[in-house]
Amino acid sequence: MRFVALLIVSGLIFTVAARAEPTSEADLLRHIEILASDAFEGRKPGTAGENKTVNYIASQWSAAGLQAAGEQGSWYTPVALAERTPESYRIFVIDNNRGNTVRLPQDEIILRGRDASFRQLNMPLVLAGYADGGSGGADVPVAGKLVFLPRNPPEDETGLPDYRDRKLQLIRNGAVGVITIIEDEGLWPRYFRAFQRGATALADPENHAGLEGAISYDQFRKLLRPSGRDAERLLLESGGFAAIALGMTADAVVETSVRDYVSHNVIGKIPGSDPQSGALLFLGHWDHFGICRSEDPDDPERDRICNGAVDNASGISLLIETARRLVADRPERDIYFLATTAEEKGLLGARAFVQAPPVALDNFVAVFNADTVALSDKRKQIAVVGLGETILDGDIEIVAAQEGREIDRSGKADAYLRRQDGYVFLERDIPAYMITSAFADEDRLTAFINGPYHDVSDEVNDSLLLAGAAADADFHVALGRYFGSTATYPGKATSGGADN
Ligand SMILES: [Zn+2]
């Protein structure tokens, strides 16, 4: 609620908005208690818990005075997801020079298909390097081939395209399958089990190869040995090439359980008085892990729900209160509010948003992600995840100084840069930050990560600390005012000094 005073001066009526009252811990707690209650069943995408969650967020934003900005005038934008779990797979490799066939052992390679049934013979094998997936020069084309793709570049190679981009490029160039080489042998058992459990991805078929998989480094080495090739040397040299032929082909038969389902992002906005001046975006993920423990016949009462009170009912709560406070401002720029789905499955809701944003993506002058905020009772320090990544650092410093907040310069929170929804925007050169007191409170953050994080014990209890979160909500209001106005933030400077 804001107090609005009417002043009548010389016959003119001015509306003077007094400074908003600060966010209260009680308001934040109320939303967290509802979103993290057992009735919401841990907010897993595609469940009854999702329906309750997205309805609650939409109704709160509606009551706050936001306009719906999802698909066809609704609050929601569907996000099509596909969960793929390996069922059975067989793969044989034929050495073309020797004419011998080897069946690769089931525990050294794991495969799943994009579709329920995959069956293909005589796929030529190639090894992709770390270079961009173009196939100019001596690089062999990958279309119609099965590609081995090393996951991690050698340590001395920096600035190479990252794994995700290299893989997508191979798929776009027509690779029939991509098998990731897990070079770190210590990681293989964990990687194998995770793959076995299945994975959820955006159901955009153009971004999936017909066959995906992973192979242990040990097995990859064995595969090359008869041809006299040295895997280690090849991988070290592979910075310079996109793909080389291995002189082998493969036959594979793969059965996969594929579950297609639909989840939703929630989108609302405060319409700006001058939408031409650009837009702002506040976001946070609404999803969590749902009913995450199996039933125990010996302990029928055991807690099975990952409620996600801190992760991320707290961030959504902050966004509801921030929206309430910014609505009365009549900002110049449009201010969008986005609650994403499937962050826990790999930032999928945020990825779906950037693929089909409600306005062109480069209209967004700044993006602020709220995740895991209810961990600190300190109102002064803030961590700015994304510092040093974009042109807005100086502006963030201005807002911090205005609000009497002190930016943590330890750089410790940088470790979370790629693990939060804001990163999806940074990848597309949209300035994005995650600003929170929680990540500046190292002891409390460490205790959370080593304790209740992604566990049934991330629930509403005395360990929720909301003083920092309330101050963070006020800080987000200040960010909304600063970046919502061309008087304080004129917009992107373009090179050459020309206005855009
Ligand atoms: Zn999480």
C-alpha cells in the first residue's frame, strides 16, 4: 500500500507519491507459507501442485494490479516438456578396416532416443573437437553421422564455445546422434546414474538429436586403440577442428520412455507510459521437486514432500510484494513479472521465455532474478551475481548507494552465475543480475546448501530469515524505479555515440 497525498497549489493539482512503506516480513511469510505448504505438494511441474501454484501467483499479481501478459491475454504461457528415460539399448561398433564388430558394454555407455524407438545401421562415427561446429576446411561434415563430443575443453583452452552450444551446432548440422565423452573418469558413475534416471528438456524436437548418450573415457580410449589412435592426443589437439572421421560405423537399437507434458510460465506486466523506451523484467522460478521421497512401509508418516520454502517460494514471495509496490508508480517502461517453470530441470522455463518473449528480447534493458532469498537477517550487505558481466554495474552501484546497501566484493556468489535463470538472458547479451542479501551471507548460505537445499527440510520453520529478504524486496522496488524511468536510466548507449 502506498500513501498518496493530494496537494493543491495555485489551482493546479499535483499527485505526490510518498515513498512506499517498506516490505514487511509478515507479508513475505504469508506467501511462503502458502506456496511451501503440503497442499501445494512441492510445486512439481505438470502436477496438481503446479495448478495451485500458478493460480496463486496469477491471482496475487492480478490483485496487485498487474495485467496478464501470457498467451492470448491470459496469465500463462504453456511450456512443452519431454521427459526421456532410457529403457534398453544396444550398440555395436564395426571397424571398417579390420571388419570386426564389438558390442559396447552396457555400463560404459548409455543411450536414449529422442523418440520411443530408435533403430539405425551403418552410422559413420566422427569425433567432434572443441571448435565451432562449422565443417569448413579439413573438418568432415557431421550430417547423418554419430558424433562423439568431448564435454570439457582442456584446461589451457579458454574462449572455446561451451558444451551446450557445440552440441546444438552439431544437431543443427544434421548429426544423427551425439554421444558425450565424460573425460573425468571419477565422474562417470554419477553421470551414468543421472542419465539412467532420465532427463527433462524443452520438447522442441529441432534441438534434439535422434540419439543422445554418454560414454566413459575409458571405453572411448578402448574403442580407438585398435586403429592406433591415441584418445588423449586427439582430445588435446581437438581445439583446432570441428570433426574428424574415426573409420568406424555403428548399429544401434534404442528404446526410450518418452513422457510429453505441458507446464506453464506465469507472466504479468505493469504497462509503462512509454513502452517505446524499453522494458524491465523481474523473474523467479516457481517450481521445485514435488513429492521427492519414496514411501517407506516402516515409516508411513515420513515427510516425502520437498516444499522448497527458501528455494524458491521466497523469491516468488519477493516478486509478489515487489509488484504490489511498483504498480502505483506508473513507470515509463513496461515492467514485466515472470514466474518460470522447470528451473530445477535446467532453467527450462527461462529458456522457453527467451525463445518466444512477449516483446522482442532486446527491448529488455535489465533483468533481475530472485532466487533463494530468505536466508539472511542482514539488511546491509548484498551479493550481486552478474557483476562484471554487463554494462549496468555502475547503475547497480548507484541504486545500492541510494538504498544504503553495501555490495559484497568477495566474488564468492559468482559460483552461482550459471546456475540461475538470469544466466539464460546473459547468454543472449541481455543484462541480468541476481541481487540478494542471502548470497552475501556466506555462513548462512553454506549451511543451507549443505543442509536443507533440495531436501524435504527446506520448509517453513524458524530457520527462515526474512529481514534480509524484506530489505531485498525494497531494493527490487528501487531497481524498478531506477530502471523503469528514462530520467535515471536513459537506455543502452550505442557505440559511435548515436542514439538508438
Ligand atoms: Zn533449486
